[in-house]
Amino acid sequence: MKKLMFLLLASVLLLSACSSGGGSASSGSDASAKEITIWAWDKNFNIAALELAKEKYMKSHPDVKINLVENAQADIVQKLNTGLNSGTTKGLPNVVLIEDYRSQNFLQAYPDSFVDMSDKIKASDFADYKAGPTSYEGKQYGIPFDSGVTGLFVRTDYLKQAGYTPEDLQNITWDQYIEIGKKVKAATGKDMLTQDPNDLGLIRAMIQSAGSWYLKEDGTTPNIANNAALKKALETYKAMYDANIVKANSDWSQFLAAFNSGDVASVPTGNWITPSIKAEASQSGKWAAVPIPVLSDVPNSVHASNIGGSSWYVMNVDGKDTAADFMASTFGSDKDLYQEMLDKVGVLSTFKAASEGSAYDKADEFFSGQKIYADFAKWTTEVPKVNYGLHTYAIEDIMTVELQNYLNGSKDVDTMMNDVQTQAEAQLK
């Protein structure tokens, strides 16, 4: 019945296109389709990057019309699920941006809905850790985009008051970070960092730095109980609160306000926060970025990790050939475009060939002349590869509740982890 409905729909679309004088193509080829639509979120970042790619592509393809549509990320997820579950491609875009934590949910549930890009881009051209989220069963579906590589942004003036320099924070452990935070607060009255206890991004960064995740390597089996890296991350997270160096926040605006107002001495998060830190011009010359700390007593933990990041996916709908060519010609291969995106938008890509150049080599006066993007590019190559799998957010929904029980002392860490494991196994059967 679904196949019959698809054939009927295709016939209607073909007749409609012909009656209007437009060109359309069968499901096997759409070389004549010259209009594509792309969905993404964040006007100042993802959409801005698309605008640069569109402008460059259309110089050599003036007959192509490219529609850029901004939606909130949550709305994109909902619309994709609704459309794909309906069994019809009506209303779906030609290209969609999907967060790396969510991509396997779509690829494994609807592999035929996305175009295999294996013969159009080389996965090896991008950061190794991007391969897991963007491929499925040996096929490369995603065009890896931005890096969520983490760094530790620090206020150099606050550190100085406590007797430290940025060099003192190179290659430290999180336990050492906490001790420094205590001294910074004693000297300045400022908390070391701000956190929303309902946002587990920092815990994600800690465990990925050790090559570990909430799921086992199969991407489906919960890996909570007896996960040594996760246990140390949770203990470290609680130690930050117990040391009284955390300024609580409850949403994005409060998060930004905490460092823009000067209330915290450091921001451990993804490089994408750089434009927001620089938004407070009065703090120019007072910031530096150093590698994130490692987990103490976890042998595999390194000074590099990831928070967030997303990739592009071409959908198997009319216009797919044009869409695939656009993506392969721009985000899939153009290092000069990536230089421009970094310079104008602040996009730190995972395209290896674009990891150096004039935009990366530029000294940033806001960071006292530090070549901050060159540092982030280096750390990107060191991020451990993990399988985010299918259930990152489902497990975090459980863990967020149980984390409060651990932070307030009503459960110890092992009990908390065992309870999360039990609930996750029951829910994700």
C-alpha cells in the first residue's frame, strides 16, 4: 500500500510540474531539478554559513535556486519525524542539518530517506570522531560540519589575582581545576564556572575525553553502571558543587550572563561559545583558552573532547542530485569556503584540509593575541571517537533526575548509576 501511495504521489507531482512548465525527474534521476530547500537552525551561525556557501555555488550555477529555511532545532526534529513516519516525502527539505547526538536515530530508522554520499565525499577528509555519527552500515550519509571541540576559557585577570597564569592551567586534571577554583574564589569572590544541573554537557565532555559514552560500542546498550569514566565524571561534577565554586543557571540567557557580566572565572564548553564571549567588548584582553582538564585516575582521558556539533544530510527526494552536488562542492570539499566561514561567521569546521590557513593563523586581540582557532583546530584532531548511538537524550532524561538525588546526598554515586542503568534498560527495550 505504501509503495502504491508513493507511485501515485510521484505521478501527481510529475503531472503538476509538467503542467506548470517546470522540470521534474523520476525517483531514479533528477538532473533537471534546479531548486532545493535546506533546513537549519541559528540564523547567525548555521544559516550564515549556508549563505556563504550559496553565494559561492551560485556563481558557477546561476540556474539553481537555493531556499534557506530557519527552524528551531526542536522543530526540525519534530517535522522530520512527522514527515518520515507518514511515509510521504511531501514538505521535506532537500538538505537538513541534524545534531550529531541525534543523527543515528534518523539513519537507523529511515536509512532509505537519506542519500548515500560515499562516492561524493571522503569521510577520511574530516575529523575522525565525526565518522561514527554520520555513517551507517558502511555508508557515509552525513557531510560533517562544525566542530564542538571543547576548550577551557579562562579570565586571565582573575587568575592573576589568585597567583596563576594561563600556563598554570595547561594539562591539568579536573581535581586540580577545582583546587584552583577554590583559590580564585577566595581571592576574587568569583565562582569558577556556571552550570545548569539539567544540562549534562560538561559530563558528556568529560566522558568522551576518555573515549567513553552512555552506551556501549553497539550504540544501543546502556553503559551506566560500572562505567569508570562516568563514575569519575559524576564524582568530579559533585565535587565542584561541594567546593562552592559553581554559579547556578537555569537557561541559556543566564549562562551567557554569568560570564558576560564577569561573575565567573572560566567557561569549560564547546568552541562555539567564542562569539558569545567576545560579545562583551569591555573584557577584551582578559580571556585565554587552554585545553580542557582530564579526569583524574582515568588512564584514557585526554585534553580534548566535544560538546555538540552537527552535520548535513541530503534527503532522498526530488532535487537530490542538485542538493548532493551543492553539498559536495561546498561543505564537502571547499577549504577556501571554510576559511571564509571561520573568518566571517566563526565556524570551526571538521574538514581536515581547512584546519590551517590565514583565518586560523590570525592572532585574536580579544584573547591577547592568542591564535585561538589554531589551538581549537589542533584539539579537534585529538577528540576521541565514540558511538553516540540512539539514546543519548533518553538516558539524559533519566540521569538528570537521578543526578539531583546524588548532588543532594540522598543517593551515593554507585546507587545512582545502578538506578539509571535499571531504568534505561527497562525504557529502551
